[in-house]
Amino acid sequence: MKQMTLQQITKACNGEFIGDNDRINATIDGIAIDNRMIQQGYLFIPIIGEVHDGHKFIQSSFENGAICCLTEQEINDDNNYIKVESTFQALKDIAEYYRSLFDVIIIGVTGSVGKTTTKEMIASVLSQKYNVHKSEKNFNNEIGVPLTLFGLKEEHDFAIIEMGMNHFHEISRLSKTTRPDICVIVNIDYTHVGHLGSREGVFKAKTEIFDYAKEDCIAYLNGDDDMLYSLKDNELNTISFGFEKHNDIVVQNIVPLGLEGTECTILFDSKLIEIHINKPGKHLLYAVMVASAIGNKFELNDDEIRKGIADFQPVDKRMDTITTSTMTILNDVYNASPVSVRAAIDVLCYAEGRKVCILGDMLELGSYGPSLHYDIGCYSAEKEIDIILCAGQLSKNIIEGAKEQGANALWFETQEEMIKHLDKYIQHEDTVLVKASRGMHFEKTVEELREL
């Protein structure tokens, strides 16, 4: 971690340093919000969450080696601390200051579906030539993004920061913290529409990424998305990517290789590059396009771009192919939205033999929920899925849509009830897609399938 003094930190978060004034110029060796992660010389920032109040762990953080802590409360001992109005806000303020210490290119990635895949693809490409820092796990919110920024080091050339949200103004605050040089918006879907009111609301929330972007920021936008393509006419420096011919970056000559991946040609800057991606799904080609274009912009040659695409690996629980002695499982339970469920069903259709969909509720869709689930049922039937199994209250609508189209579909009230009957409906050598919102915890179904 780049050095920051307690005085600099106090100023950055508009706090009040209380303790030994001779220590105010001491530097910290790291920052943690979990007292179990504290090492000697760290700063502890206690966050007040829905379940735990980090202030309860201040004393143990000092016992673990913390040099100082932030706090919203008075501390009656001899340890150094910085008094602030909000530790949550202070975390972001300190991260914003820390980011300002680096001459690094920040690439902010947001959108409704595919943020993590796009972030990982860009990182895989740029890593062929540069030292790249990136968001890990699901560190894409107002706690995760600051923690990601604290991982920046002098040797980093790029930082690729994923930005998620489910309410207005969250992306704006993340933009302020990161000050992106490049913004990527992958699409606008109905994800979180329950909080944002409409797809137009989702668009408004996602485009907050430009609020604090650098003045000469380049915006890479999915030009197949009607709302994002509308930004081509404003003052932004935009580059569009997609399958439609009107885009600046397009994909051609697509050759699906089943579950083994896809071959295609990417056209950008009057240049063609042939690509092979070893993961299935037409939807992945959006990430391939933008990653290839960014690699080209920063002077990677064709072989480096191709290798970066070939080296790409999805993160845990995102279309992870699991082969057992009895079946192939497409584990895509990290999250679900109408666009991502359709894309997952499309991948399932590449499989040979019998195809099974196990679907759960897509959450946070508000009043749109029933109709959007119904549409997924119709889509599953159109794709001639052999059997559709669903669990969850909203998923009743999937079954209704599927059955009205003549599909073989069964609904269970709970995941536990469905698990009890899996062996009745899964056959030898089936390919089984498992997909649901994270809150449905369908990883339990994946584990049960592994044992069949």
C-alpha cells in the first residue's frame, strides 16, 4: 500500500484526530473493515451494517495491531483514533484521496448484466502487456470499490473497477471515488427495476458513471442497446460495440462450437482480428468486442489480444461447466435477470442430447416480476427445452408461460421440495442448467445434482 499519514487520512475524511499528536505523521501499512484482517500498522474502519456494528470490534482491532481506527463514537482509552460523522462515508472519502495518489488508468465497468464477465475479459487482455489491478469477488458496491482501490500499488498500469448498484445515486458516488478514465456500460436491463421504477430509471442510474469521469473520458457502450446507443448523439466521446452494423466495433463470421466455445472475427478501426473464445455463449462476444478494442487502443498486438481472450476464465458460479459421471451441469447461480436467463438458456441449447432447465425466481423486478417470469417460460418453450423445473413463488409464472406453449414444466413451492424429486426427472447424460437470483441460494441444487 502506498504510504498515507494519519494526518492525511484525517484531512481526507474531514475527521478529528484524537490521541498522541506525535503520532499524527505516522504512516499506515493497510486498511481493513474486518478486525480479523488487521495486521500490525493497519487502520481499522468499523462499518455499521444491518447485522453487526463494527464499533464493537475496535478494541480487538488494537489488540491485533491496529495503529489507529475511525469511529463515530468516543473511545475511552489511550489508543489513537479519528472521530468522524460517518465511517461509511469516511471509507469512500479516504479511498477517493488514495486514488488521487496514482497516475493509473481507471476503467469503470457497469451495466445490468455481464459486468463481472466484461471486467474479467478486459483484465485478461490487458494483462498480456500491463500490470493490471481489478475488482475481486463481488467487490462492486460502496464498500467493495473503496477496498479495491486500497489494493492499488505503484506498479499498476490499469485498475478495472466493477460498479454495481440497486438504487439511484450509488453509481454517482462510486464515480466520484474512482474518477474513471474509461467507462464501459454493457447493457440496460430490468435488473433492480423494483427499486428504480422502470428501464428508463435503470438507464439513468447506470449513466451516473459519467458524473465524475475524467473530462476526456472514453465511453464504450453496447450499441445494440437502444438506450445506450442514444448517447452517441451527445457530447460524450463514445465508441459503440455490438452485432448490429451501425456500431463502431462489430463481430462477424460467428461459428458456434457448442459447449466448447465460439470462433468469430472482430472488426474495429478498419482492422480484422480472428478470435477463439473457449467458453460458450453468444452473449460473451460483447465482452470480447470491448476487451479487444481496449487492448487495441493500448497497443496490444493481435496475438496478445487473442491470448488474452483465450486465457479468460469466468468467476465462480457464472456459467461454470461441471462434468459428473452422470450429467453436465451448467452452474450459473450467481445471479439472474431476464437478459441473463435468456442468454443461459441459449448456451444450454448448444448441448447435445437432453436439456433440462432448473430455474428460480429473478428478484428485485417489482411489479414487472410476474410478466417477466412468464416471458422466460415462453422463451424456454420456444427453445424446446426437454423439461423445466422451477422453485419459488415468482417462478410459478415461468411454469404458466412454458405450459401454455406446450412445454414439459413442473413447479415446486420450495427449493428443498424440488431437490427431493430431482432423481425422478434427471436422466443419464442430461445437460442441466441451474439459474436463479443469488437470494434463492440455488447452489444447494447444484450440490445435490453433483451427488446424483
